[in-house]
Amino acid sequence: MGYQFKDQQLLRAALYHSSYANEHRTMGISSNERLEFLGDAVLGFVSADFLYRKHPDLPEGELTRLRRALLCEESLHEVAQSLRLGDFLLLGKGGQQMLLLHRVVGIFHRDALCSLQSLTGFLCHLFDVHSAYLL
């Protein structure tokens, strides 16, 4: 991804799928699903700003449709695959590979070395690459 995370422990926690964390609870491992909550909010904010700037002539309804398409599960899965995030996910027995983009965005936001400007730049680049087919 081209970014060195300052808080490696937070990064590791984000990569634990709940199935893995449940199987390793006695080792003090827990899933950090709260990062998904944070990442979801950041993705919504940055995608709205990205689309607002990229399409200055579109009405609100069309911008909403584009944001919904940009942030749908299929689109975010495609972005996560392009970043190879699934290669780092720790799954338990019966666990399914899940989309990690929300957690990674949450970590970016929380990481002390990452400014909002850096995060916005990173996400806008991803959105630009993956939104070409939306219009």
C-alpha cells in the first residue's frame, strides 16, 4: 500500500477476523470491529467530497446514486482485492474472508502519522481508479 503504520498493534488487531479472535480469546486476541464503524464514516465523508469535486454539475440525487455505487460491497471488495488486503486477514475455522477496507481506513484515520489530507489523497486515488465505470 505504500504506507508504514506507526501503530503496528492496532494494525494487527484489525486483521483478526471475529472467527479467529473467538478461537484465540484465551490468548487475549480480540476482533477490532470498532474500526469498521470508524472506517465506514471516513469512507462516507471522503467519497462524498470526492464526488462533489469530481462532478460539479451533477444534482444531489445523482451524487447520492454514485456514492452508493462507489461504496457498495462489490466496489469495496474490488478495491480491497486490488490492495491484496485478504492476504493478511487471519481467519478461524469456518471464517469467511471479509472486506477489510473499512478497518484499514479506520486505522489510517487513527494512526498518528496519517493526516486527513494524506488519507483523503489515498482514498481519492482509489476512488478515481475504481469509479471510471460508474458514469
